[in-house]
Amino acid sequence: GIAADVKKRLRQHQSGAGAKYTRSHLPVTLVYQECLPDKPAALRREYAIKQLPRAKKLQLVAEYQHSLTK
């Protein structure tokens, strides 16, 4: 999903006030995020990521996690 305040949105999910899916799959862990210039760009990127096959999504997360450890 997209959020202007990622930390706030993560807290909402953790408290069970987030989306129906996350309420039933607690605890929630943030594994990937991107900053984009505006909401339309974020919506386009979210759609593009959702269209990726699972293997590509896992690769995207792995590369992001690796970049955090550098």
C-alpha cells in the first residue's frame, strides 16, 4: 500500500486498525519501502510491483534489505 507517514501506517497495522488482511496476519513487519514524488507515482509503482511474479518481488525485497546493511 501507499502512505504519507509510513511509521504511522505501520503502527495502525500493528494495532489491528489497518487493512482486513493485516488484522488477521499479525504481527506485521515492514520489509520494503520506496519514496516517490507524489501519490499518482506511488499508485503506479504499487500497481507495477503487484504485477510482478513472486520471485521478482522476493528479489526486490532481498536487494532492498541488502542495501540497508551496506
